[in-house]
Amino acid sequence: MKKICFILFFFPIIGFGQAPQLNWSSFTTISSNSDGYGRPRIVLTANNYPLIIWRKDNSPKVLRASKWNGNSFSAPYDILQPGIAPSSWDGPEVASYGDTVYVVFTSLATTQSSIMLIKSFDGGITFSDTIRVSENNPAYKYRMANISVKDDGNPVVSYMEYMLNWMDPKQMVNLSYTFGNSFNGATNGSSLSPGEPCDCCKSSLVCSGNDVFLLYRNNDNNIRNSYISKSIDGGLSFISTTDLDTYDWILNSCPATTPRGLIIGDSVAIVKRSGATGSNEVVCSNINSTYLNYSYNRNIDFISNNTIQDYPELAANGDTVVVVWQDNRTGMQNCYMSLSVEGISNLQSSISFTDTNLIGQRLDPDVAYMNGQIHLVYLDHTHHKIVYVKAAIDGVNSIYQKYDIG
């Protein structure tokens, strides 16, 4: 397959109220049809080069990638050996630290489902063999992995543990001191919260020095609120937990959605879906990283009761924050972005960032941000393709790399 050329093209400038203006690139098709188009994720590697990974769900199932080389995105290439059987439902996730890249996913190739990791030290051009993260214990199933990278470049992985009948779910955290060659052994990061973790909601991780924060949705007699648990020893143990929601979201089934966060100053900025008020909306929060108390839960973009906003992702540096999600406000799923240059508390309203020349369902957005450049990717489900687009923020030249969100 020929390489896909990327040509910078400026669309009419779009504003976000008091936010800076945006200059948009053209849309680039990264992968389509037989090359796979399952749930793309994006990170930035050295030289600010974006790396995009996704699932190819048709047989043989593999994980694939495409990387920017300075002039264009590469043709899709396999990053996983045949026969590993990545799950079609709950992954993969990716995190980067310069040219160190870690990918985690659920494998169905073992007797019971397990969590596997592959790693790259050349920015995602080549990857290692698979490394098992979850315990080799046939009495349990493991699913729904996520990953973050600590300041020393070592990975921390979270995942769900179940009994064979899918009962007794736990949010486990496992860390490596060997850059992913081996893992220390998992600890239960959700043990301090009431009830049990929501059984089909993936967790996420935020790392800052020796502090590791686990974000997850809980289930306390059908109260499905988001929680944060804190470790001060790098993820070996968790010492405190807090309910992140102002109002209880009472729901008798799992909403299958993940809270996401990152460090901004002395706080953990968090975005999450909540349906507690009767509207399924994306809400932003600001959590004190020392005491885990939150100062607000705030809607980003007010919606009607019939709209479902979901699957938020965020990237930030300093006071510049970018949040993306999908919702069905027009009757079809589409991907939206909200931008603030005055902190997460000033996020308001949103715009669609997908190709308006095509009609159809657009899903699974992801975002990375560096040097005033917003890198966006989404799945055009109707046309069976993964699409990348970039927005340059006028007058912003800050440096940020998304280590903790895949």
C-alpha cells in the first residue's frame, strides 16, 4: 500500500467564544476497510510525531499502527504477532514517554482472558514480543486494561479481575520496574470504595512522581458514581479514595464508560460521563491531588435530555485544556471538541471536528496536544475508516505530551 500523504490546508477559522482561533488541516485517512478501523488511539512521540494505533477486527485479528515521519503517515503496519487474539471490545490503550511506547490489551489466546503488553523504544516503529501483565491464574479472568507512564519511564497498568463466573470484580494495578520486561504483582486499587467496581467500566491512571491515581466507576447498590483512589508509593498500595460525583447516578446496568484525568498544577483534572441529573453529559472536575477533595463538577456543553455524551478524552498544558467526546445531538453519533486557554473550569460549548462532507456515524475520538497543535483522531464507522485531523491554536506555543491517556 502506498504511503498516505499529509498536506496542510487551512479551513475557515473557528472560534470558541473567548478562546483562540483555530487553523485546521485537511483530513487524512489513516486506515480503512481491510486494513482495519477499530477504535483508534493517538499519542505523540519524539519530535512531536503522532503515532496512531487501532484494532483490525476482521480475521486474523491484530493490532496495527501508522506513524508520522515528518512528511506523511506511514502505511498501516502490524504491531502484534499473529495468534495473540486481541479482544474486539475493550482496547487497546497506549501511552508514550518520548520514543518509549507501551500498548496494553486483552488477549483471548490464553485459557482465560489475560492482559498483555507490547513495547517500543523507537517511537512505535518496531515492537517487542507480548509480555503478560496479569497473573497466570486460571481461576480468574482479566479484562479492560489501561496504562500510564511514570516519570522514570516505567509503565503502570490497571485492569479488571473477575472470577470465572464474572463475579467479584476488582480494579487491579500492576507496576513494572524493568520498563515492562516484568511486573511486580497486582494490588487491588478499588478496595477502599463501597460496593464493587462497575463490572464493565474500564479504569484509567494518572501518575505524578510517586503518586498514582486510579480513576474508576463504582457500583454501590446501583449507585454508579466515579471514584478516585490514591497511592503515594508508586502504585504498590492505595491509601485513600473519594467519590467524585455531587449527585448519585442510579442505574441498574453498567454504562461502560471511563473517567479520564491528568495533572494540572497541584490538581487532577478529570472528565467523565454522568447521568445523575437525567441527562447523560460530559462533566469536568478539579480534584486536589493531596486531599482528593473536588471544588466543582461542571457541565462542558449543556444538552437536551435525549442526547448521550460519552467516551471523553482530554489533553492539556498549563491553562490550555482540550476535551473530546462523542454524542448523538444530531440524531447520529459525531465527535466534538471543547477548548479552553483559561483552565478546565472555563471549558464551555463545543464544535464538531469531523469531516462535514461525509454523512454517517463518527465515534471513538482521541486527542493529543503539544506546542499549540491539537492532534485528533476518530473512527468514521459508516465509511469504515480512521481519520486524523490537526488544529493549530493561534498564539499558543506550550509544550505538553500526553503520557497517561491512551
